[in-house]
Amino acid sequence: MENVLKKKTQKKVKVFKAGIKYLVLAALILGAARSVSSQDMEPEYATRNLDNGLAVIAKYIPESELVTINMRVLSGLSNEGEYAGTGISHFLEHLLFKGTRTKNSDQIRNEIKAMGGVINASTGMDSAAYYITVPNENFLEALELIVSMVMELEFTYEDFENEKNVILKEIRLRNDDPMNKYVRELFSHAYSENVYKYPIIGYEEFLKELTAENLKEYHSRVYKPDRIAIGIAGGIREKEAILASERVSSRYERGRSWAPSVLVEPKQIAKKEAQIPSDVVLGYIAIGFHTTSLYSKDLYSTDVASMLLGEGEDSRLYKRLVKEKELLYSVGSLNYTPRYPGLFIITGIGEPSKLDEAAKEIFNIIEEVKDEKQEIDPEELERAKNIVISRNLHAQEEVSGVASSITSAYLFTSDPAFNDKYVVEVGKVEEGDVKEAILKYLTRNNSTTVKLVPRHLSEEKLVEDVSVKAETKEELFSLKNGLKVIIKRRPRLPLVSVIFAVRGGLLSENENNNGISNLTASLFTKGTRERNEDEIVPVFEQMGGSISPFSGMNSMGLGMNVLSKDLDKGMDIFEDVLRNSLFPDDEVGKKKRKTLAAIIEKEDNIFENGMKSLKKLLYGNHPYSMMEIGQARTIENISRNDILSYYNEHIHPDNAVLTIVGDVNPNEVYSDILRRFSSWRGMLGTPVEGEELSGLEGIKREDLGMNKEQSLLLLGFRGLEITDDRKEALSVLGSILSGSDGMLFYALREKEGLVYTSGASSVLAVDPGYFMMYAATTKENLRKTENILLKVINEVKSGNISEEDIASAKKRLLTSHAYSLEKNTSISMIMTLDELYGLGYEYYRSYPEGIRKVTKDDIIEVANQILDLDKYAEVVIHSEK
């Protein structure tokens, strides 16, 4: 039954020195296993099926001062029909706390608080449960409240959007959690037809498509009395509980029959295996075997088998894999049996290099149990059975456990005493039953194995035949002319990305030529000595590729993307553009006019205008004080000769970096680069250096007015150089403050409702970058917003940060980093710039570990060093409307 999986799976297994708590499946699902009762108990349950189909089950516990009301609805993954994969049942669970026809969320919260109640909810594979526990004297009030919450759905469009964003955040957090991910991956690989292949929380892309109308329609269809059971356990007599439930629930009408078809999972006839590169340090393994449903006669023997194999430190799996052979740090097993056939699951955590050997040993142990010649020790079998009884007794200690047990038992089996009978049946299991169950279900062809391994191990995995298309570790070569060449093979798709970069950008400019780097780069593709403009960009588009220049704070360059079959043709043009750009007069004039128009557009953007002022306050006469696009005055005065001179001075091989990533043969590419670029000398320019950056003194403020609806507050601090060892700690700090679950959002929006948007960002640069915080609000709330921003800064500096916030911030950064490594274009740009700026082209590999190593003390230290409230810049843009 669903209510018990949580208790059934919370198995604390000692994991190496850190003492990690190993929860086998609690991260995956809250439901769909069986709760159990002791054989020795004499349960007395009262049941009543109301005229509208709603079932009420009550259990009086005289000594209890509390009562729990548990409402369970046939609303879970297997009931979603065409909505399967969207997470609609889970979404609905969130919205049912937002209000009823007569109460809003604040009133509900205040009522629960006044009752001294505890309320919660969960969604499982086959149902959703809502439960509240209160002192006995508040029973009627609590019953009225929870029934109205479940049956009378009321929410605003704002509620809908807010909860959607909350769930999207939850999805991303779960994706970051390896304990959740490897079991979720097991289900998605093990099931091909049955809805259990989908995550209960849904897929992000499907969830985003749900509308408020979808939720209301699903609720009206599914949340009907004949699909609901109410279980009441505690210090309320059965008759009183049933009569009260009938009075409260009878006003709701029975619904039409809703029984969406659920595809039967075909018999698995071959083993499945998947190795998934992830941002993890340890290795995670999950092996699943298709097993019984809740209604199978094999239920009891397979449950005992799971306890015998992997329950506790005296189990066979733990003794062999953890104690004796030290192949894993933790291991456990569970027979997961919802309404439809579930999975017998074995999970473990260990060193990535030992996972394969551990998997082999797991199968060896399974085969040993099957062997008719090897008997199961009677004490071992008795131990497994006793675990059932002990666990059930502990589950019955709390009224909430009793209520959950009887509700789920009745909803799925029509028998509130099912759990008590379950214990009796477990007691009857014999050695032959266990062997027969393992022989029947735990076969190699019925197995699915999923492993999570560190991403870098997957990238660097060696193969014997180098001609096989396997990704290779990148290599760096230096030509005699100073050009550094990085080549990395990623053959999964027939695509290639090429990036060339040199020092340039803002750092190479001054007040008289601001914008020249961006202007020069944007004109690269406007013609060469051999090609006119129509023979450059259009040719790439015809090949399904692209060529695009770039310019930023510290560098400029050129990038291209092509199909691997077109690499040679693309490189012909790429080389020509780099070495032979002409910058025709007419094209220079056109580009200047477009740039001037873009400058005007940026000046009308409240954020761009604010950043322009903020950077000026932070950097004074340093190049970073200017905007990358330039100023109208300087752009108008830049000539073609100025551009040619700048091009000749900066676009040369000395200290430049060229990176090729994709489906390539590294040896062939290297030979081709030698042929193309070894003779390139260019004009050796002076090293790119900005004006000497003096220290920031005092607090600098600027107040501007714009004809906008919103107002904007920006705070800026001098930041770090790219090579500074504190950069990871500062990145984590920025992540803690940012996002919809960040400290700024919580303080400014969740608690006070002051802002539309807020955040923080750490911008690293060759010279010290900057750390900025922003908040968009109303004119009348600017001062209050500023005070809260300063308060949050002081909280961070004083160490008022939770370990949970730090962990979440790290996970966001690591996820973002993982995303950045999925495309050839992004990984080639990362390696190019890291090498150009002195970090080294392999820095991206050590970045995750650097983030993981950041401690709370590191964050506090860097916050006190950077967020100096005696030295910062502030820009306020107030609305003039």
C-alpha cells in the first residue's frame, strides 16, 4: 500500500566514514507498498460506504489524545490517462492547499495553527493522500477543513503560476539529487509500456504545457466521493467518526466512472543496462527485476526474499559486498509492489571503479540463494520475518500510521484488515517459497541495471580500438608562431565547432575608441580578399552551419559550426575571414548606423541604463567602466583605417587560442591546422592591458529617472579576477542569493511582496570583475527594498546561511555547468577562453570539485571581503510615470 513505502524504505545503512543515511527509495515515491500489523493485535475497524460512494474507515484508540484524518484519492500516476508524464496529480496536490470556496490559504494556515494541527500530503504511483493530525477536541473542525480542501478546489491564476514554478524548481533539484536520479532512471529504463516509466512529478517540458483549466478539469473528473477513502484513527469513537464523516461528505455527488486504461508491461526477455554520466563523486547502482503486484500470491515470499537479501547489516548483500569484499559502501533491497506489477530493487553506493564488480557479485549471491543444494539458515529466514512484525509494530505506534494503514488498505483491497492478514501470510513463508520467488523473478533476462558515474569518467573512458568513435580527452598543441590549438573528439553527432579567440574587447579600448572591438568583430564576415559577403554567411547557411564573430569584456574572436562532412569547406572560409578581412567602406558605414541605433535602444532599457551607470561608478576611468557596444560619440568617429589598424594589431596568432571540438580525427585535424596556420605571422601587437585600476573608495551613488512603470535598484561591488582562488566561493554566494528560491527572492518577494524580480551575479574578468545585486520594484518601495538588500548582505556576512541553501546553490551551479558541456559550441568556447585567460583549458574538469569543496566558512570569508558596505556603488532608477 502507498502509505507505508516511506516507513518501509527508510533503512539507515552505515556508509563509510561520513555516516551517510541511505534511503533506498524514499526520494522516489511516497506510496504504494504495504503497511502491516502484528498477528497478536486484535484490530477493530468500523467501516461505512456512504450513498455517494465514499468509504469511511475508523479505528478507536482510547489512550490517544490525538486523531489523524487521512483522505486517500485514486489520483496518482496510474490514474492520469492522457495526462501521464505531466505530473498533474502532484501539481494538484500543491494547489489543494491554496484555498476552498470559503477560505483562502492564509485562513487555512491560521486555522491549522489555531488547532495545533499538523497537515501534509503526498502523491504516489496510484493515489494521493492528504492527512491532518489534531488534538481530539478539534476533530470536527479538522474534518470539515480537510474535506473541503480536497473536494472544493479554488485557486487563482497567480497560485497556478507560482506553484508551477515551485514544482519546476523541485524537478531540477531532484534531477540534481543522485539518490533520486538513479532510482528514477531505473524505472524509466525498466518500463517500456506501463505508466510507471514516468516520474510522478512529471517531465519539465510536459508540466509547462499544463493549463489552469487542465487542473480544474482533472480535479472535477477524479476527485469524486466514489474514488476516495477517509481513514480516522485516534481518540475518537468509531461511531462518532463515521457519523461526522457522513455529515461532512454527503453533500458531494458521486462521479461518472473514470478508469483510464493502463498498458500491461510486456514480459522482459533480455537484460537492460545503462550507464549515465552525472555530476557525482561516488558511483550509484540500481538493479531492478519485474516482480509482483499488490494482489499476487507471490507478494509475501518476494517480500521476505528482499529482507533476506538486503535488509540490514546482517543481510547477504551487505555482508558480502560491504563487509567482506568492500565493493560498496552501502547496499539494500526492496520489493516494491503497487497496484500493477512493480520492481524488486537492489541499490548500492560505492567507488565508480568497483560498480561492475559489485554488479557481478550481486548476481552471484542471487544464484547462490537459488541453488537447491544451499539451504537457507532457519534463523536467517526467521530474522527476515521478524523484521516484518517489528516494523509493523513501530508503524502502529502513531495514530497517523494507523490512519494511513487502514485507509490505503481499504481503498486498494476493500479490507481494512488486509495489513494484519499480510503479517499472518508472511509468517507462513518457508524456505522453498523464497527460493521459488527468487528463481521466478530474479533472472538476468528480467533485470535492468542503471549506474550513475562521474561525468569525467564517462568522457575519459578508454576503448581498445581507437578507430571506434569514442570521445577523447582534449589535447593542447602550440605552434611556433604562438597559436595554441586544442582538439577534442566528441563523435556522438556528426557536428564540429571551431572557436578562435584573442585578447581584446573592452580591456583593449579607451575613451576615444570605445566600441571598436565589437565593431571590428562584427565586420569580419563582410568580405575578404578572396570572398565577398555573399560567399561567406550564405554558404554556411546552405551547409546547415553558421559563422559568427564575438567580442566581450576581455576578448574577441570568431566561431563556426558545421556538419563534420563540411569541416574542410568551412575551414577554408574560416581561415580566410581570420587572416584576410577587408572591412569595406560601405559595410563599415552600414554597421556603424546599426550600432548607433542599438545604442539608442539600450539607453531606453532600464537594466542596460542602470548597468552603464553602475559600471561607471565602480571603475572610473578603467575600460570596464564602458559599455561593450560603445558610445555614440566614439562609434561616429571610428573610421575604416581605425578598424584595419585595430584588426592588424589584435588578430594575430601570438597568444591566440584555436579550439576544435566534435566528430573529428584529431591527427587529421592537427595536420590540417599546421598546413593552414603555421605560416601565419601577423603583426605582433602589444599585450592587452587596461588602465591601472585604483581602489574603490567610499559609497558612490547615482539616482536617475526614466519614463518606466518599474523602478530599479542596483548594488555593485568590486569582484575577483578570473584566476583568483576565491572565485568558486563567490559563485556559490551568488547562487545562494539568486533564483526563485534564493535569499533575495525570499526576503523581497515571498516575505514582503516588494519586487518583480531580483538576483545577484558574480562577473569574473582579467582585471577584477564585479559582484552585483539587483531588484526591480516600485518607486515607493525603493528605500524599503534597499534596506532589505543591505540586511541580507549582513546576514550572509554574519554566517546566517543554512547548509541546505548552500547545498542547493551548489547543485544549481553544477547543473548549469553540466548543461554547458552538452554542446560542442559551448565546451569549445569554455576551453578557449579558460586557456586564453590563464585558467588552463582543462579547468572545466576541476570546476565541479572546486564548487563541491566550498565550505560555509569560505562563503562567509569571501562575502566579508567582497561585500564591503563601506565601499560599493549604488544606482537607483526611479519611475517618472
